[in-house]
Amino acid sequence: MEPLAVAALVAASICLASVVAVEWAVSVAIVEILAGVAAGNVFGIHGAPWLDFLAQFGGVLLTFLAGAEVDPGLLRSKLKPSLLLGGVSFLFPFLATAAFAAYVAHWTPRASLIAGVALSTTSLAVVYAVLVETRLNATEIGKLIMAATFVTDIGTALALSLLFAQPGWATAAFIVASTLVILIAPRVLPRVFERYGARVIEPEIKLLFAILFGFMLLASLGKSHAVLPVFVLGLVLAPMFHRHRELQRKLRVVAFGAITPFFFIKGGMNVSLGSLGPQLGLVLGFLAVKLAAKTVGVFPLARVHMPGAAIYTTLLMSTGLTFGTISSMYGLQAGLIDRVQFSMLLAVVIGSAVVPTLIAQRWFAPRLTSAEQEEVLAREEESM
């Protein structure tokens, strides 16, 4: 298919997904994933260099924005529940899905470990997108969910690195360079934004994009991924964004209006429905095991720390997308799993992004209190 035809079809799918999301009152991220599944399996669109790049950048940008939403003060005050929720959210599904892969699906030990890592994740991108759409990102519940999600993904990244990665000088250089940028940014960027911000040409957004592209380049050279350091960068810049709500609002508009839809639609394109038919039972089994393990681990703690939103928290923390895809792709490229196993894991990852989110939004989304509604409205008016 011609590049312009691909671009037109993808753009039309993204636009239609937005309309459907509004009419059905569900997260646009979920509809965009389903649109990507349709585009890949009905129209045969599996990607293009420009689409792959925009999708990669969309995931990085979403992760950065999610980090910028976390309240450092709340994170410090809620450190224990964040660590507990995030820790069990990683550990329980990691052990359960690895055991399912080894003893039920009869995968090799290393393939089983890849399955455990890929299905232990919580999608920071999906969680953040849903919380922003429902305006829960400004509440204590939303911030605690994002903090716990970050802990889960740290566990996933560490497991992938410790079990499989072969670190070298390039990886060490990436870690050192990322650390330096994260330490310097909060001291330098606020002054730059004060000097060049509030202009129609938006130099501050261009600078942020340049920094994120730099992280992606360093990660590529270091044979790693930019997601975790980018989240930490957003976290250390969160106080600056809290002081400059207009900058945060403009960055969201650019992200959700023009970039992040490509991340979600490309994720759906990676699912090959044709190769999953004979493996449908195992796919559903993997999905059931992941969701059950997340529920067993997260729900009891959520009832203690977030009693009014325990089911909602459990469902959102059962999602997976970014790190699940990254882990599955790593396993395929390293020869630890074959293409059928890769398609199975990716289908489970996509399913875990769609099913829990849809249930959470339709039936268990917490309502904002009057005080929280006033706070959100005040912040929006402040950013206008």
C-alpha cells in the first residue's frame, strides 16, 4: 500500500476512534488499539518506518507526561502503599504466568521467564491516558495508582535486565548519561522556560521534544530503552509542571491530539489474529492467569489503602502494553521465543490493555467528590 494511502487510512481510523470513544464513553486508547487490530488484520497494514517511529515516540512521550503528573510529596507520603501495590502487582503475575508457560503450555524455561516478565507489567501509558480522560489524574487515588504502576514497571525492567540482558560499556554509558540529564534538568529547565516560555512558537515544547529524542538516541546506542529514565525525568520536573499548568496543558494537547494515537494504533497492528486460532485456548489461559494473579495480589492491599476504589485500582493495574510489548520483542529478537509464542504474548498484552480498562471505565470508575471537581476545574481555569 502506498505511504500516503497508509497515512490517510491511519488518520481516518484515529479520527473515527475518537468519535467512537466519545459516543461509547470509553477510553480512546482502547478504541485506538482495536482500530489497530482491524487495520492490521483487515487492511494488512503492519507498519511503516514513519509510523513505527511515531509509535515509539508516542510511548516515550506518554511515559514522560505520566511522570510529570506524579506529586513527589504524595509519593513520599505514600511510599509504603506504592511499594506494596507495585511490588505485588509485579511479583504475583510474574510467578504465575511463568509457571503457566512452563507447566501448562510446556514452553522452555527461558521462554517461560520471558512470558512471566512480559505479563507482569502494568501499562503506564494506558493508565495515564485513562486517568487524564476521567480527570482522576489530579486526585490522590490517581496519583497513587501512577506511583504504584511505576514501581511495577521498575520490577519488570529489573527482571528483564537481571535475567537476560548482557550489559556492556554502551549500557553503562547510557545509564551515566541519563543520570546526568535527570540531575541537571530540574536546575536548568525552569530558568529556560521562564525566559523563552509563553510564546506562540512554543520553544519550551520543542526543547522538551529534543530532550526526549536525545534519550531515545542514547537508549538505542546503549542497547536499552528510554521509558524508565524518561519517567524519572518527568517525575523530577513535576514541581515545575505543577507551577506552570499552561505548559502542561499545551503539552497534553500536542501529545493526545497528534502523537500518542500512533502508539496505541501500532500496538493493535502487531496482533496477528490468523496465527492465534490454534492457540486461542492458551491465549485465554495466559490472560486469565495474569488477571487472576493481579487480582489476588493487588485487591487486598487496594481495599486497605484505597477502600473506595479497590476494584478500579485492581483493574487498571491489570493492564499491560508498553513493557509487555518491549519484553516480548526482546524475547523474539534474542531467539528465546518463536513467532507463534510472540504473537500469543502480544495478544495477551493487548487483551490485558483492553479488557480490564473497559470493565473499569464502564462499571467501576470512582466519581469525583465536589471538592475534587472544584480543584480540577480550578486547575483547568488556571491553565487557560
